[in-house]
Amino acid sequence: MRGFRLQLLLAILTASAFSPAAAQETRWSGSIAAGIGTRPEYMGSKDQEPVPYVAGELNYDRYFLEAQGKEVSLGTWLTPSMSLGVLFDVESGRDDSVKNDRVSRLPKIDDAMQLGAFARYAWRGVLDRRDELTMDVTWLSDVSDTHDGVVGSLGLAYGRKLGDRWSFGGGVRLTYVDDSYAGTYFGITPAMAAASGMPAFRAGGGVRDVGLSAKLSYALTDNWNIQLLGSYKQLLGDFKDSPIVKQDGGAGQLSGALAIGYRF
């Protein structure tokens, strides 16, 4: 399955923290979670597909490695509140195996390898000592010649412990893409229109979507927990007006997962 090798690499890296050498180094900490999820077949699709869910983090002093799905970030805390780092992400493509008949006639889009950077600032103890508010900005550029564009985002997240066992987190994110990205995933050339039966459409860059996410966690023990995750993205502008979305898909993109996690 697409992205599985990246998720396997995360699991191997996290498992290494359980080696005897790592156990002696008290500055190591982290977590890993695995489960099953569902997401749209492609951006703008109304059809869902099952996917494995893997996420985790490794921390050593002020350095950290984080991953969720196909996104991996490596960073360092410059201060107790501010961190910077590099970011790698795989943007899922689209092939002729999708359920929608007209979309399946469009040219195949390979998975895009994207590399960039992020900056993050956290405010701890906003309402009380058990919560945290985080703002981050990310910037990614295609390095695989798939869409040859850029993707940027601005996010705000809030997390809070709800007693001894429950914890909750939620966030909002705006995602921006340029003309090259928009044309690759949402544009339809005259030749593509003739092959698919959709009208031709020229998509321009801009704010692609506004997204909401939430995560609810219940601690079974000091180390083990169960997690329920959900996210919703609302496509905007040319992205929701593309025939790929407006005629054959949906502007509301819903994803979710159920996982079990371990913290060490």
C-alpha cells in the first residue's frame, strides 16, 4: 500500500528505542501508535478507502523526530517554546483504479515527494497547567517532478488533559498551493475533457482548504492508550469548483482512524 515503507521505517526507528543501549539513556522518550483508518481515495473524492494508520515520535534532549502517516519531521527546540526543522511528505497521487469512472479516465498522477521546513511556537499553561496552544507554519516543495509546485500551511492546535486518563486535542489549518499544484490535481485540459467527458477547467492557486482535526485519547495504563482521530477539510475556490470535485466528488473531505498507542 502506498506509503507503507515510510510507516515501516518509523516503526523500526521507534522500536530501536527499546534496545538495551537506549534503555540506559534516560534522555530518550517517545511514543508510537498503530491502527486502521479511512480517507478519501484522492483529494476531492467522495469515495473512501481503508488505510493503515501509524504515528509516533522520538525525543532526545532538544531534538525530535515525528511522523504521522506519510509525513515525517525532524526538528530541534531552540527555546522551550520555539522549534524549527525539516519536513518530508508524500502527496498521494491518483490512478485508474479509483471508483469514479470519469476520473479513472484522467491521466495517472504519481505520488509526489515533497521536502521543506517548519517552524512551531507553543504556549503552555494557557488556561491551566494541563493545556498547550501551538501555532505552526510549514512550506513544502515538490522534489519528484510530479506537480513541480509548492504547498504551504498555517495551523493552530490546542491540547488539554481531561483528568487522569482522558486527553483531547483539536486544531484548525489553512493550506495554500500554487498554480502548478492546482493545475496538476484539479485542472482539466481539452484533451483530458475529451477522454473523460468532463468539461475543460483551468485551476489557479490559492487557499486550497480549511481543515479541522480532533483527537481523543484514553489511557489504559501509564504506558498504553486508545486513540480516536478525525479530520475534515473543506475545499475552497477553484478547488471545489473543479469538475473533479463539483461534478464527480465532494468538497467536504472526511478522514478518521482508531489506534492503540504506547508511550515510553
